[in-house]
Amino acid sequence: MSSGYAEFRRLTSIVRLKDTLAQDITHGSGVGLDGIHPGTIRIPLPDYWVKEIRFVSQHLRKGDYKLTPYREMLVLRGRSKFPRPLCIPTVRDRIAIKTLTRTLTYTHGLAGPPIAQRLTGRVAGAVRQWDGCVRLDIENYFGSISHDLLEVALGRELHSPRVRELIMRAVRNPVVPFEMRDDLVEASIGIPQGISLSSALAEIYLQELDARWKSSPNFAYFRYVDDILLLCPVSDAHTLHARLVDELAALRLKTHPLATGSKSWVGPTAEGFDYLGYRFLPTSVSVGDIAVRRIEHRLARAFSEYSTGGNARAGTALSRLQWRVNVLAAGTVFRGEHRGWVRFYSRATSLSSFHHLDHLVQSLAKRHRVPITTKFKKFVRTYYSIHSLAGSLSYIPNPDLWTENQMRQHLVSVEGWDQARVATIGALSLRASVVRALSRDLADLERDLDPRS
């Protein structure tokens, strides 16, 4: 790899920054301290954003680009957990941060963290070969990363001090609640969650450790962000656990201690272990209990809101219920990709959870007096659709193929928009409104699918 500065210069050209804004940033969500939602930016870009891009290009190249403080947004993770703080940059800063992320991807040869489903497939293949398991969970990984050690890790491949300082400036940038800018303090430890740099920096920080552990033929090593799994001879399990804990401690990272109910665990694979939302045994892979409880809660809430919503808009309430259950059971094709709960857990070889959830939907429909003519998608049938020889997704809802009339009907009957208002929306705004609604629904669901949640 080169120092990366030539790539940085290419990425900071006016043409490339325009592409970054138009193709990446405008599809984002969240509002920073500039008060601008990226989805409201028009294409082709107005003169204002062309001037902003020139500003970003000039000051990134000079090395004196200064970021606006991040806006803090707290994401709830359940009653028993603290909210996860996310950092929302301004739109202009997102352009700069995305450019720095792409520079790191080039210099460090990053492919990003492995897709959880693919990693699950590799674990399922390896679990039959080993009789011992070590699972380690790093406590507050993003919030514990040492800035000094991170700079050392960056410097191994990124030789430009100017670009390294720009990245560290983004790491140290203050985080504040919306419209509060008093007493700004730069961060002295940890990396901000929610910006595009975060995943790249988290991978780079453990890149050397990953390489060492992956190279050994004496065990199988897997890591998904802060969740580490070793499959090994059971006789070596405790020794390997102690060694890995020590190496993480040298990086100033703590792991959850071995204890009942802890996320860290050492034992024989024959007892079964949880990883990435799945339950693994040498002979089977099933959906983990926590994941099943989460989807049960979502189904129960959907039916409860249908029952308590009153009869004023009964048609809308039923359409909304049907849509929510269908998205939970079958997912949806969104921008050409099938996303959803069953898609995420399609590596399971035991179908007991899928049958259980289909039965639960029937029970809830009966309890809440849903008209018997209402048809809901099935979890089991979705699973078989994914695993069919043709890989057919014809059973999966596909809003990408909706006509204008179908999009308008969705906004009225599911989202509850006023029909007269929807009738006046032009084609481009109509598609954008549907995409925003679908993005919200999927983001809400996929928070539960995040293996770190």
C-alpha cells in the first residue's frame, strides 16, 4: 500500500465530493447541529452545496478542516440497559468524514466487519470440529479505545501526518445535545459511535490482534466488533481465555468476567453457546432465546396497538397491523436487498422458533379479534423461500416494484396520511416519502438484529 495521500487527494476532488454527497450522504438519516436532514437535499445539487463542497475540499487538503460538534442522540436498548449514545454530524461534516473513511479503507485494506450471517455460517461449519468454546465480550469497546494506541495503529499504514490529524480531530470532536454548545470538551478516550469512521477505526484498532489469532491452526478465531469467539480443544479453553484477556488488557480493553449470566463464557461446545443471536450446538443451529423474545414482544405490541387504536380508522388500523406483521415475518426487499428477521436468522437449521412464531401470530389474531379473512405472511414459508433452489423472493414484499398507486395506497392506509394530501404529491416526492417510511420501519426492526444490542 502507498502512504494513502495520493488516494486522499483523489477523494477530495470536487467531482468525487459531489458524488459522495449525492450518492451516499443524501440517503442518511438523523439531523446534526446544522438542523439539515440529508434526505431534503435536492439532486442536482443547488449552488449552496457546490460552495460547501469546495470549502470541504480546500480545507481537507490544507489539513485545517474543523468540525462542528456532533449532536448526541440516545438510542434506547430496553429497560435494563443504558441507552446507546450516537453522534450525528452536520451534513457538511459527513462529506469530510466519509472521505476520511474511504482513505482508511484504502490504506488499511479494510473490507469492514464481516456480515453477521456469513460469520454465523463459518461458525456453524467450525463448531463440529472442536469440543471447546471461549466467548469473550469487550466491555464498552467503542468508549474504551485509547487515542494514543489508535494513532499508533493508524500510523502503520497511513503515513501522512496531515490525514492522521484530520482523523483524530474527528475522533476527539465534542458531542453535545441539540442546540447546546457551552463548555465543549474534546473527548480524551473512545471513538464516537454513529459516524462512518467508527467501524473502520474499530477494525483497525484490533487488526494486529486479529491477524495473530486467526493465523493459528490450533483453534478457530472469530470476532464481530466487540464479540469474540474461540473454538478450540476444551482442554486448552481456560488457558486461551486467560491469554486473550491479557492481550486485550494490553490494548487497555476490559472483558466481561466469567460468571453466571455473563456475556463471557468458557466450556464444552456440547453444552451449547450463544453467538450473534444464534444458539449453537455441534448438531444444530437455532435462533437464540433472546432474539425470539424480542420478536414476540414486537408481534404482541403490533396486535395490542391494533386493539387499542379505536374504530375511527379501522381500515387503516388493520392495514397497518397487516403490514407490520408481514414485515416482521417476511421482511421486505429494499433497494434490491432482502432485509428482515428471517433473513438475518436464515442460517438456523432448527425451525422450531419459526413454527412457534407462526402459531403465536394465529393466537394473537384470534385474541384481538382480527377478521379471519386477514392473511399474514408466514415465518416458516419465508425461511423456505430463502432456501429454495431458485432462491425465489416472490413471496417477499417488494416496494421497489410498487406502482405510484401502490405507493399512495401505502401512505394512506398504512402510514395514515391524508388522502387529499397524498393525491397532490409528485412522483419523486412520493418515492422519497415511501423510502423514508420504509427506512424507519427497517431501522427500528434492525436495532433488535444488531448482535451488539
